[in-house]
Amino acid sequence: MDFSELFKLSGLLGRFSPDGKCLASCVQYRLIIRDVNTLQILQLYTCLDQIQYIEWSSDSLFILCAMYKRGIVQVWSLEQPDWHCKIDEGSAGLVASCWSPDGRHILNTTEFHLRITVWSLCTKSVSYIKYPKACQQGIAFTKDGRYMAVAERRDCKDFVSLFVCSNWQLLRHFDTETQDLFGIEWAPNGCILAVWDTCLEYKILLYSLDGRLLSTYQAYEWSLGIKSIAWSPSSQFLAIGSYDEKVRILNHVTWKKITEFEHPATVTNTKTIVYKEVEKSPSVETERFSFPPTRALASSVFSTQSKYDISQVPVSFQYIKPVADRANPKMGIGMLAFSPDNCFLATRNDNIPNAVWIWDIQKLKLFVVLEQLCAIQSFQWDPRQPRLAVCTGNSKVYLWSPAGCVSVQVPTEGDFQIVSLCWHPSGDSMALLSKDNFCVCYLEREEVK
């Protein structure tokens, strides 16, 4: 493993381009485009205000920068650095901005979700979509980029509209049997749309492309419901993470539950491997230093190394009881993600914030638990193979694959607390992001067989 030097960053805004050639990062109002291999600066763009969001177009030729406070989106071209475009929503304000799948239209959601404005970069035409719903996930595109679903709210009822992305024509419009729709997400094959309700009502609805309700799933009533969902890459499974600390797996034939994964405070199954992170104190005799060591030497010599031990089952984890009278209680399944080959599902139970649970989807059993010293901030699968990267807000990155588990110290000067990470599309490297800096970690391809 090799690491680049640290570069400045603000707002955790670091993104690889979809073609894998460039890396975009933001420092306040500046957008910096680097070559992925050399990390040399290719372009430097200056925006009108502090950048709050960036997104590459699907063909990697354009990048948009949203400045929500000013209600402005600026678009930059990598092919023609002199060309640029400014979209000003004016008094309507701006709360969200994204690319359409063709990379030539921009969808802006105005304040108070009054409308979505579709701007064409090619014809400079403008279209409007009325009554978008103010919810966590209100716009969803099919993976092939042909269709868009938009959650809507009018006359105190929830609706979904399906649009054809090539001409923005309305394909279907139907009401959903939800109390207060919270999110929508297409299956990767683009055939099924999952629609789920607010956490106060456990309900997930599955609609076909022509707006037919195929199935409704409700695990229980009168308690906090769905917290997160994830489709498997093959579209065969839908994983639903709930506030009751369980993940339920639905199958794509009957849309019935085939199993549920519990996340107990104590693991008792002897077939489950539990990797426990343990600290190794630096074995350095400080008397040997007749001089004050440099900061880089001191941080690398004295930083606490860690490794994984395999714990003897049964293992009890640190369990946090949520505060009952607070909003957004830290409980239930807050993160879940399938591996790209459909073989594994990684989850985090917010009641046990220091553990990552990895489930074998072929056997529908718990396979491995990683017990960390600090709370899990983020995890993400390698896009090419079953290899999971985890960060916990310190200067280490953790990698798990079926072959084993490793903890790697990032050799940096000073304090580098990794709170987010993103993989390069090839899986050969990843960007490690902290609040103020980022670095690129290069992996040997041969390491994981």
C-alpha cells in the first residue's frame, strides 16, 4: 500500500470521475481537478462562493458545483476550460442539484420544494416539475438512465411520477399507499421501484414500471419502522434495515421475507469469526532520542499501531442504549451495503456503533464481525471485488476480504482523522477524506486473491 501526501479539502468534497481519469476536490470556493495517476493539477476553477456540493456528469466531461446559500449552480467543462455556465435560481432558492443520466441536463430543486427545474445545457431550454416531495430521497433514476421517478405531494397525498429522461415526457403518474413517503429507489435492473414510508409507519411498497403495485411489506406496527434500504446488484434481494436492530431480506419472486438478520449485543455462534481491533503500543525507547524528533518522525514513531485478533466466541460488544426522548435516536440499522458480486452484505447497528457485521448472502448467515476501537464512520465496498474498506475517525484505514483483515496506519504528519472514503472505479486506489484534508491510498492489485 502506498499513500500520497495530504492535500487541503473542505466539506468532504472529493470525487473520482466516472471514467477514473480525474479526481475533483474543493477548497472553499476553488474546484481543483487532478490527474489520478500523478495527482498533478490539471484545472483550477474559481466559483462565486463556497462550494457545498459537486457532481461529475456521467461522461466525465462536465462537473457541477452547487452553492445552495446563493441559489447558484456553476458548471465547468474539462474539454474547454474557458467555457462555463451559471444557473441562478434567484429568489426561488436552491436546496438540491443533480445531473440527469445523459450528463446534459441539470435538475435543481428550489427552496420549500416548490418545483424541480430541468435545465438543458444543449438547447438552454427549461422544464418544470411541480409539487416535488420534501423527503430524504425524492428523485431516482434507473441504472440505464432511461427513466426517472419523482416523489410528489399534493392535496395531502403522496404520488410518484415516472418520466422518460430522453424528452422529459410524463410516462406514468400514480398515488402511493403511504402516510408520509420518505424515499424511493429503483432496483438495479430498472424494473421495480421501491417506495417506503416515514419511520413512524413500517411500510415498503414495490411498483412495476407501469405503476402497478406488486407487493406491500410490513414487518410490524406501532413502533419505529424502516431506517435504511439496499438493493443487491443483481436485483434479486432487497435488504431493509429497521429501528428494531434487524435486517429483513425480501426475494424478487414473491417479495416475501426469506430471512432476517439480528444484531445482538453478544455473538454466540462458534462458526462466526469475530476480528477485534487491539492496540499495540509503540515499542520505542524514548531515551535513545538525544534530540527532539521531527513532527513526522514523532507521529509515525509514537502513533498507536493496531492489529486484529480473532476473539473467542461468545463475544459481547459495547451496546449503547438510546435516549428515548430525543429525535433521531441512535438505534437500528443505519448503514447497509451489498458487495458488487452479491455474495456479502455489510451492516452497522447504531446501538453497537463499533462493529461492522458481514453476512454471507449465499448461506444467509452471519459470516464475520469486525469489532473496532472507535465508532464506524463509513464503509464502502471495492467496486470490483468483495473487499470492504472501513474508517473510524482516526488515521487508520481498515480492509476486510474473505482472505482476512488488516489495519493500516496512514503515514502523515499531524492529525488526520478519516471520516469518509471513496473507491476509484477500478478498485486500485481510494480517496481518504478528513474534515480539512485528503490523501489517495494506492493498493496492490495482487494482494487480494
